[in-house]
Amino acid sequence: MATPSENPSFFHHRLHTASSRLFWLGLLMVLLGVAAVVFPVFSTLAATLFVGWMLLISGIALFMSSFWIHGTGPFFAANLVGLLFAAAGVFLAFNPLAGAVTLTLILGIMFIFQGAAELVFSLEARPAPGWVGMLLSGIASIALAIIIAAGWPGISLIALGLLLGINFISTGLGYILLSRSFKG
């Protein structure tokens, strides 16, 4: 099996030069993941509140900025987008339990796409010895999506925190394994 140095490509060159940064990114993701798993209800509610406030603030900003283009064709759409963001933000920020149910469903959908992207990423990095770590991360992301689908909505209060934590840990380990394959 060829090592990255024997099969130089632009992608592998970039991975090699960023290997220590990939390691630190992976370590940070693992630490954040462990914290989320240890405190799943807190992690779920914190994530819901954070997303809610970000949507509310950005919705207000988008709504206000839509008046900069008042009198033009896109005004109504820009105005509506701002109102939708703000309404979603109010829902999440002031109804965190119901928001957790909604976000858990959205997270499951995101895990499907993330898993697919990680599978493609791992296959592109395949000559590198650490590619299997990213492959396993992609498989884990898709497995988490299946777990959400099987238990939703009943598991929503802890699911978001637990699944984010597990996902962060698996992604972090994938980056660490990949980064270590370029050392030595």
C-alpha cells in the first residue's frame, strides 16, 4: 500500500502540511464530545438555546436590512426570510423542550449528509493509512441518524446532547487517526 509521500497529490500534500492542525482539531472535538456526553440534558438545552438566539438575532438583522432594498422585487422575500428566522429563533429560545424535538430531527438529517461527506472524504484519502478512521466516522454518523429516526421524538431531551457528543468524538478521532498517519 502506498504511503502519502509515495503518492503525492495536492490533497495529500495539504493533509500532510496540516497534520498537526488536524490533530489539535480532532483533540478539541473529542474533548467537546466528552463534555456533551457527560452532561446530555445540559448539552441538549444549551444547543437549543444557542441556535434559538442565533436565529432570533440574525432574523431581526435580516428583517431590518430588508428595508435597505424597499421598493425592489426581492424586498418581500428578504423581509419574509428575516421574519421566518426570527420566528424560528423565538420558538427555540423560548420553548427549548419543543425546540429540542425539532432540532433532534434536523440533526438526524444533518448526520446523514455528514456521514455521506465523510465517506467520500475517506475514499479520497484512501492511500493514507489513516483513511479508515474517517470511514468509520462516516459510518458512525449514518448510524446516529438511524438511532434518531428509531427513537424520535421520545429521546429528544437527551438525544441531541448525546448524539452531538458521540458525533464530535467520532469525528475528532477520525481527524486524529488521519493526522497521525502523516507522522513518521
